[in-house]
Amino acid sequence: MWVVKPEYTPSGRRSLAVVHLDSIARAAHLLPVYGPSVLPEDLHFSQSLDAFRAFYVSRYADHHMHEFLA
């Protein structure tokens, strides 16, 4: 699996960009890279992109993903 991380500007802020819908090939299955600390019980799934520093991209999410990324 590949590991992806967010990009940051030199000032330390997250780099943001608009992605046009016609340039998206398919959805991605992201699995968080867990650290040594325990997750808080009140962590909501909608906070996942901000709570983790890196993610694995699973190419085994389904047959089509495996073929697309192979």
C-alpha cells in the first residue's frame, strides 16, 4: 500500500486546491496510519482527515481498484 500525507505551505498551513470533478477517476479507500497514542472516545469519523497525519491507500478495496492501480 502507498502512504499519502497532506501537503503544507512554507508558512505551515495546509495546501488547498480545487479539484474539478471531471479529473477524478474514482474514489480512494484511505486507512489511517495510527500512532502510539490511544484515540479519544469522542473522535467523530468526520474529523478523520484532520486527526491523522498520514493514510494508506488500499488498492485492494475492490476488483476495479486493484486493476486501476496495478
